[in-house]
Amino acid sequence: MFNNDVRPILAKHCFKCHGPDDKARKAKLRLDQRDAARRGGRSKQPAIVPGHPEQSELIRRIFAEDEGEIMPPPTTKNPLTEEEKQILKRWIAAGAEYRQHWAFVPPKQVPLPKVKQTSWPRNPIDYFILARLEAEGLKPSPEADRYTLVRRLYLDLIGLPPTPEETEAFVNDKSPDAYEKLVDRLLASPHYGERWARRWLDLARYADTNGYEKDRPRSIWPYRDWVINALNADMPFDQFTIEQLAGDLLPGATEDQKIATGFHRNTMLNEEGGIDPLEYRFYAVVDRVAVTGTTWLGLTIGCAQCHTHKFDPILQREYYQFMAFLNNADEPVLPVHRPDITRQRQEIEKKIATRVADLPRHMDNFESKYRQWQEHEAARTVRWTVLRPTRVKANLPHLTVLDDASVFVSGDQSKSDTYDLSFHTDLRGITALRLEVLPDDRLPAEGPGRIYYEGPFGDFFLSEFRVMAGGKKLPVAKATHSFAAGKATADKAIDGDPQTGWSINGGQGRAHTAVFMLAEPLAEGKDLHVQMLFERYYAAGLGRFRISATTDTRPAVARDMPADVEDALLLPEEKRTHEQKQRLLQQFLMTAPELAKERAEIERLRKQMPAYPTTLILAERPPENPRPTFLHNRGEFLQPKERVEPNVFSVLPPLPKEAPRNRLGLARWLVSPENPLTGRVTMNRQWAAFFGRGIVPTLQDFGYQGEPPSHPELLDWLAVELVKQKWSIKKMHKLIVKSATYRQASRVTPELLAKDPHNVLLARGPRVRLEAELLRDAVLRSSGLLSEKIGGPSVFPPQPPGVTTEGAYGQLQWKVSEGPERYRRGLYTFSKRTAPFAMFATFDAPSGEVCVARREVSNTPLQALTLLNDPAFTEAAQALGRMMAARTGTVAERVDYLFRRCLTRPPSPEEKAQLVKFFQMQKHRCERKELDAAKIAGTDNGDVNERAAWTVLARILFNLDEAIVKD
Amino acid sequence: MYDIHEYARQITRRHFFRECGVGLGKIALAGLLTDAFAARSSALGTPTQPRSPTADPLAPRQPHFAPKAKRVIHLFMAGAPSQLDLFDYKPQLAKLEGKPLPPSIIGGQRYAFIRPDAAVLGPRFKFAKHGECGAELSEILPYLATVVDDICIVKSVHTDQFNHAPAQIFFNTGFAQPGRPSLGSWVLYGLGSLTRDLPAFVVMSTGSGISGGSANWSSGFLPTIYSGVRLRNQGDPILNVSSPPGVDPRLQRDSLDLIGSFNKRRLETEGDPEIATRIASYEMAFRLQTSAPELMDLRQETKATLEMYGADPDKPSFARACLLARRLIERGVRFVNIYHEGWDAHSDVSGNHKKNCGDTDRASAALVKDLKQRGLLDDTLVIWGGEFGRTPMVETNPALGRSLGRDHHPQAFTMWLAGGGVKAGLTYGATDELGFHVVENPVHVHDVQATILHLLGFDHEKLTYRHAGRDFRLTDVHGQVVMDLLA
């Protein structure tokens, strides 16, 4: 009684002021816990006296007549109905028993219910469904015919309709296990992963752009391909979960496992000029918390961001404890080392090496020229001493001194970062300092800078470079650089204006130097400080650098010569190591003007070097630099309060003692058999994919406010079975499609429409409009255009011009893909968040801006216009027109074939006659030039009038309800 | 004049059976079709009552109380105009020009581009008082000056957001991240549509691009049928509204008849009400193919009207969009959003605003005038404004090639409203002598939203939708109706 009847009333009318939220609680009374309700609130009057409604304050107040007494207060405009009041009274009279909310109680498999129609059930699912139907006085529908079944199975399992040949193979297979064989074949199809990946990507809020104003493209499709592959391989759902939430934390994490962490890198990235990057990082973590809650727990924990949850037992503090798990990662870019690309790169490198080794042969008097060069360069090279910082400090970034005395920068960054470096050197008479900025493959675009949004990736902006000794600022006379981006020269770093500075855009991935010449030599270097300011309207710090000093009295300038080459030049030849000699030789060969022509060929080869695709991943922070998580007052970024440590919600089983308090611990906890939610939430989503409606219809909310399950015991049975089947999703899919429940015809009788309009009881099979991508996939397959290629970068199929440019701030020129790439499956279509692919948006596909557990299914005139008139569908109709015109046979035979291609089943004689008539009429109109056949059919060979008539007929079939709906 | 009730007459069941070739089927079928087609304003109660599965989501509905406004035209000045150079005249800024503001005023405010110690920039234009109300306007709004007695200027609007995309999304959806329903979607959800020949929530864009993207007119978690529909500047005004090349009207009609006849047979055998809805959708699509070109045909307008707006019938512009907005609401469209982007004057605020006023001032004023002379202003609410204001301080940065601009300023900005039950001739709210903070009658963005909903007959706390275990509303947990603005 409590869970079904009482809690919903209390949740709706009472918990807002007398529930789990201690900040919103009135009169110190809470009614969500039995003991507290028996104690009463400030008045000390027991709100509930079990068995005695007449002594219960709650009953007195809800039945009160006095405006000041009545509960809920009339001002809340949330009155109880008479029936609700009676329910509460009866409940207290019966002992006021509280029960844990069903979703928080671990699921169990109860014995299968007894049914009368024992011949109907095919597997356990059917017993639960039938028992309920019989209780409601309903009968299941007959099994659907074979054409319907084969279409349903294809669309559900691989998301594509069967070809006429595939259809006939099944329809004519009279073996008793024909159905099972088909199911197994579809489960093994590589298209299975594509179909099911798209649903998962809705939850993952996958998209190919960053979102917000600029909405620039990003590369994260390797994550999308990971999902497809994992589903095809039937990766157990527990492992599937762990790798996506914490793949980087697994011992010896593979590249694939790191790619999997892209799940939570699908958050948006605001690149608008002038934003506070830390604020949007915070929102991204907020999103990760909400998405984790929705995807695995089916809980709307987002509510607790701002205040303790009004309805569900989640405290605000617990929300931030949960956030702490997800808030301790850096967000690097991972190059994906595909073996085919590695092979190509090695081949080119080999060619380059051969050519470089060959270079000396192309120079006359090589030996003497090389010697002259060394002497000349050595004479003008200043001797630098690398200074190892004794102390490094920054406002926010984390500075680490590496073995080579360079400094690596990690952690968070702001729009104004200051690095403070202290040195202690015995050098006397320092005349200049050198700043080497160094590439590092951990940095964006390999550095040397840390710019990761808005500005040029891997660049930096050194606004000011200050030198101090003995507490005094030393004037810098001159600054030079080996490389600079336009006007952003090194001397801008000593002009005292923080709005100007040095940057190296265009020189990413290489080392550069700047030399700062002191106005006066520094007598003593025992207390030397360097302070660097990086200030821009985006975060623009340096990622790796090294400081050196010289006492040379010649004016030192920055040179485009690597520091180690300079070092080698200053050594007497006999003291140079083999490696140093090689470096010198390389430097000479790569700069000697006489070899320019030969080097051009080498450059050409370098440009051919294919880049590895990249993807976005999570990488746990190093233990020495954890990111603290705070409780934020009212959920506001600017109001952090006390620090919190990672933990799970108290209403759910605790984290095991030995579990690590990080994402890995969290992921394992989510898929532990003790977790009452994950199995139910997961199976409920699978169920909804097949039946168009979940056993719990609120797929994203299993909390108190969610709708209760229609078949609680079935849901629990499935949840337990999933774990028993070692989290195999394919086995569960097989179980579902083999059930008699699934195999029913979907006809809606007036009786069923009246009794069960939403088909909650499943007295019939599902009828659901195809999802946006599948609708397009189906038309492409029917028309023979579909490319069956799996995976790879996203593609740009045709769509009306202007969709991604007109009115879009972050404009994207939609350069339509060529050849088969025009006809890839929908999930490969480039997904732009602020201006989504028009056809998909029209058919309710999500934009990737938020996690979507359940897509809307709308039915609108704009959808009709799309299917009727969109150029992509016209192109498909023309392809079918071509195919039909080229096909032999009578018109009626070809109509039959066309019909099967689009709708799977053969047409009825009446339908066929109608279509033949339509074909003849349009062909006739074309022949009479009433219609411009060439315009309709497009240019191609063959009888244009025939092609046009077939084209318009194909267009009809694409638009039939039967083609749009899975039934 | 177009009669919005014409629709109801057209789509009687009898019309449908006659014109759409639907024979007399079973009683149940007829019932389903009626459900799918009928606009049942009386059968539906308050907007938040649960609706039956076959109910028409766009059927006209009554709001909570008698509305003042029945439709809305929102002129969204994206990029954020400078209130200090258009409406909120601050002579003190001219006196202080070149000097930094005291830190006590700036407080801890974060800025997008400038440093907090940036110097003050005086008003770039002359101001004068206009109309009987004596409202003060910049010289670059000469047309608005002619309707100043018909509008209500609010100088004390403030927002939480200081970046474009979040601030635009915040203004439109009450939340700074994408995912919630927009104002137009809430209005459609609450009021339904008065037309089936055009989309009921129409979005136009006449500038360089909208920072917040489609989240600004998204239906969020409301059913997607409540999303804004783009009226485009290129190609088809509504996506795919033209038949494919070579398909003449007769072929289109024949095709739809054949589709309809197949779908009708399907409905008879399968009995799913969704099929009836689909049949209706295809008929509406067909009508859209006629009504969209008719809408776009500005040659029907008099020369005087075109002249008043400054609209070239064939050239996309803000002026043409305003004229189309009037035509849209005449045809029963509920909510029109025109985005004019490009006000983001980080440099040369003077040149930028001269250009943008040149593009928008005349048509904005013409729209008010035109609605008034046609008797439409009384129940049409016109809103003009951006997502935030601009700083009293100058933005100058040689490294970025910027000079004499202004940065983003969330603390205070100006909007104006007209018609739809708003007090005409009122200037409301005030900022301090530097135009930095609101000092009188602050109006938060959530208050603007609450007030708009109030004018449309809604209690903003009651217009809710249950999603993910919570009743959401446009104003989140905030918002006060600004009673002072109501006529």
C-alpha cells in the first residue's frame, strides 16, 4: 500500500516542506521517515500514531477546516482530494507501515506466475505479460505474419529493412528453428552494433562539434566506433560501463579502453571569446553527474545540485560527493595509433631517412663547407647554463620540474595565469635569460602552449616576462625570439602592457626560444626570480619550458637553433658524443642553403605523412595534484563552500571498503550485483527500444516521482537475468525477441484502444515510428544506395543549403560528401549541435546538447514535407526509378518488386492495381510532356518517361505510414 | 483580412471526407479522424491537465485567465546593443571619459574581454526627448522616436549571464545551458495554435549568426511539435516546402491522394490513431505548400507599406522580416522571433550601432505603427532587446585591433515592449549615474519572462511540464510579474 498509494500522495503534497531537504523543512517535521513522523516536529505532537488516526496530528491537520490549520496550506494551491485523505487515514489505521521505494530494493526473480492459456508462453517473459492480461480480462493478439516478423526483427536488431531476397529466404524457410536462426544471424550482423550504438549515443550526448556559440568541429568519432565495436562484440554491460567511465584507470589501460572514456568527453565546450573556462568546466562536470545518474541509476540527481532533492532521498552534500568522483580528471586529446596509419608513416619515414642520408652527396666540397659552418656558428654561439628552478608556483596550474630542468604544466588554467619560478645559481654577471618553449605530446597540438579552446590550439600568449633579484625588478633591455606569430613578438612581453605579448601560432609542435637581455648584468644569481604572466580572453598558458642564463657579454639574441645543437657547437670536436655529432650534421643539412632543392623533396614527403586521428578522453589527475570538489551553495559556480570527498548516495548500498575512491570504484559500484538500479534501468531501456514504451515509462526517472512499473516482477526478473547472463545484452535481446509477447500482431482493435490506448499491457505487438536515422537508412537500403561501410570520420550527406550557415554563429560549410559517403547510415552523419542535420531534427533526433533517454515521437506536417520533398529522398526515389526501369518484367511484376523493396510484404491485388494505374497515368503524362520527365527522373540512361514514372511511384511508397512505422 | 476562424470551418469532418477522399469507414475510424483533425478548444481544460493520447497537441486552449496579448513578436537584438548609446543617457560618463571607474563600483564582476580598470567611455551620440511621454532617445533612433508614446521602455533589466550563447539561451529558456523549452514553445504548449496552414512558432534571422543556435527556439523536453520553425532567407522559406523538380501541383495532389488512400486503408485494418494523425499531417503539409508562398508574396502589400518598413520584397532583411512577422500573426501564428545579430560592438560602438540602427530602427517602428493602424497592437506583444547590456567602460586593445568599443555588461540593460497590455509611454527603472548598476525598479530576465506569460494569461508558476521527476517552468524557481508595466 505504502509504495503504490501512500508515498505518491506524501511526495506530491507533503515532502516539499516535510521531506528530505533540511533547508526547506518547515516546523522541523519530516514525513519521509517513520520514526521522524512518529516523533513529530517542533510542536512535539506525533504526526503519525500507528493504528490511531484520531491521535495523529497529520490526520487532524489534513481534515482541518480552519484556514490556518489546514494542510497542505491553501496558499500552496495543492489540496488533497477526499480520496487521498481517506487513503492516508486508512494507512495510519492499518499501522502506518513505511516501505522502501521499490527501485531501491534489490530485484529478485519470483517464480513465474500461473497462467490459464498455458500454450501461449514461449519464455518466462510471456508468463508475466499473460498473467496480467488474464487478470485484466484480455487476450494476447495472434502471432504476426512472417512478413511483419521479418521486417520487425530486421528493424529492431540491425535497424535496416530486409531486402526482398532476405525476406523470401525467411518466409520460405519451413524449418522449425527458422525464426531463431534469423535472430542469431541478425545478432551476429555488424549492423547490429550500428543500430544499438545510436541509442547509446543519445545517452552519451554524442556530437561532432563543441556546442555553444562557436560550435567548432571536434574529433571524437573513434569513441562512436568504440561503442559500435563493443556492442558488436557483445561486451558485457558491466565491462562496457567500467571502460567508459574509467577505462583510463584500469591496470595497463589499452588505447581502446582510453578511447572508451570519451563517453564523458561528449560534454560541450564553450569557446566563446571571454568566457570563464573554469565556469564551463564546472558545468561540464555537472552534466557528467546528471548523465551518470540518468544512464545508470535512472535518477534525476541533477535536482540536488542546488538544494537537497525535494522528493528523492538525495542530499545536496551527497550530490557533490558524487560529483567528486567525476571531477578529478584532466581532459587530453588522444592520438589513435591505427596500425594502417603507423605502417604508412613508417614507410614515409624510411624514405625520408634515405634521402637525408643522401644529402651530403648533393653538395660540392661537403666536408669543408660543413667544417666552415661549424666554426662560424660556434664563434657566434653564446654559452647558456640551464637553470633548475628551486621552487615553482602558479595561481592555479600545476608546475612540475622534469629531469632536464624543464617545467611541465598541467591542471586547470584561467584567463590570467601567473607562473613564479625561483632560482639559485652561482653564476655571476648574468647578462641575459633564455626561455625555451618546448613541444610535448601531452599538450594540445603537442604544444608548447596549453590553449585548448577559442585560440589556436597548442599556442600560448606570454603577456609579461619579469625578472627579479633581491626583491627588485630588473629592467630588460631587449627581447628577441626565434619565431613569433605576426605582431605577437617577444618584445611585447617586456612592454609592461598585459594586453600584448609573445605567441607562436603556426609553430606548434616545435621548440622556440626567446632571449631577454638584461639592461645591466646581474652580479649575483642567488635570489633570482622569473615571473611569467599569461593573459588573454581565453586561457593561454605555456605547457612546457626551460630557463637558461648566460654571462656572455656579447649581446645575446634568440636563434632558430635548438639548444642541444648550440651546446654541441661549443664543445671541442673530440668531446662531442656520436649523438651530438649527428645532431650537428642534421642541423647543417636541414639549413644549408645549397641543399634547398633537395630538401624540398623531403618536405614534400613530410607533408604526405598521414596524421593519426584523435579522440577526446579522460585521464585521472596525478595523486600530487588532485582537483578538490566543493559543495556549491545553490549550485552556483561562484559559491563554493566546504570541500567534499567522493562517496555514493546513502540510500544505495555503500561503496565497498577496499574500493578505490575514484571513477573506477564508482563504475564498479554501479555494476555491482548489489546495486538495485543499474540492472533495472538498463533492461527497461532495452525493453522500451523494442516495445516503444518502458516497463517504467519514465526511462530516466526511477525515483519517487517516476511512474511505477507496469510489470514490476517482470522488470526485476529481467534485471536479475541480465546479471545471470553475465551482462550479455545480446542474450537479453534474443530473449525478448523470442518471446510470444514480442511476436504478436500489432493491430489495434477498438476494444484495445478503449481499454489500453498506450499498449501498457501488451495485448498486441508494438507500433512505433522509425527513429530519424533509421527512417533514412531504410529508404537508402530500399533504393539500393546504402553504403554498408562501418565506422570512420563523420560524413556530410546532402541536405538543403544553409542549414548549418544561415543564422548560425558558428557557421559550418556543409561540403556534401562524394560517392558512397553520401549514403552512409545516419549515425555517421556529422552532428552539429547548434544547427543539427535538418531531416534528423525534424524527426525528433536529439542535438547532442543533453542526454536523452527517450526520444519524443512526433507526427508533423514538416515530416511529411521532408519525406515528400527533401532532395535526399528525391535522390533515393530516382535511384529506385532507375533500378525499376532497368528491370525486366511486366509493370505489375515490377510494382510487386518495388513494393517489397520498400515495405517487405507483397502488395495485395487491390494495392497493386492502384499502383500500376498510378504508374501508367504518370508515364502517360510524361509522354504527353505534361510533366518534365527529365526533371523528375534526373539525368541518366534509359527511357526517361519510365524512370520518371517509377521515381514518383517510389516516392509514394517512401511516404506510406507502413514505411515509416515499425509494426 | 484573413480570418483565423476560417481554419476551423475548413477542417470540419465533412470537408475532410469530401476533399481528402476518405470514404465512410467504421465509426471508430471516423472518431479517430475527428480527433486528429478537430480543433477542440472547449474540450481541453487548463494547459497543465494531462492530455489524452489522441488529443491534438496544437488545439487552441484557454490560458489561466483572460489574456491581454494573444501573440508575440520578439525582436531579439542578438549580440547585445549598448543601452548607453541608445536609451540610457549618462552625461556623467562624458565627464569621466578616459578615467577608470572606482573598484567599489565594479566589485568582483568578471568581464569577457576588458580589464576592470578600463577607462570610461562617454555616450557616442546626442540624446533628445520625444513624444508626449518625453522619453529620451539617441539620435540614431529617429524612427523609434515617432512611436515613442506607444512603447514602454525598461531601463533596469539585468541578467545572470555575461557571454552571448548562455545569455541568449537564458533569455529564451530561463536557463543558461541548452535543453529547456523556449518561451515560444511554452506559449504554444499553453495556448495551442490558431492556424494549421503555417507553423505556429516562427523564427527568422537577419544578421551574422545566432550565438545560442537552435537551443534558442528548441522545445527542450516539451514535445518537439512545439519547436520554433525557421523561416529561411535562402531556398525554400520553410524547409522542403517546394515539391521536387518536375513535380507539378497535380502530380503532388495525386500523389498525396494515393498516399492518403493507402494510409486510410492501413488505418482501417490496423486501427492505430497515429495513422489518422499522419493522414492529417500530410494534408496540412499540402496546405503549407500553398500558404508559404502566399505568405512570402510581399507584392500584395501596398507601396506605402513597403516604404514604411523600408522593405525590398525580394531581399532578405530585418525590414522584410518585420513585415513578414505582421503577415504571420495576421495568419494566426502565435509567436514570431526575429533575430538581428551583429550588435556585439567590442570595437567602434559608434559605427556598429549606426549601421545596426540603420538596419532595424525604421522597421521596428513601422511594425508598431502598422500593427496599431490595423488594430492588432492591442493584443499583440512586441518585445525589443538583447541578451545583456554593454559596459560604461571602453574596450580598447591594439593587440586585437579594437578601439572605442564596449564589453558585455549583465548588470543593466534596456528593452522596450509595445502593445499586448503593456503601459504605453512609460519609461521604467533607472541605473546609477554611470549606467553601471540598476538603482530603481530592477527587472530580472526571469521577471521579464513572468510578465510576458502574465500578459498572455498565464500564471508563470503554473505553466509547468513534468519532466524527469520534476515540474519545470520557464522561470525556474524565480520571476515576479512586473505589475507596474501593465496597462
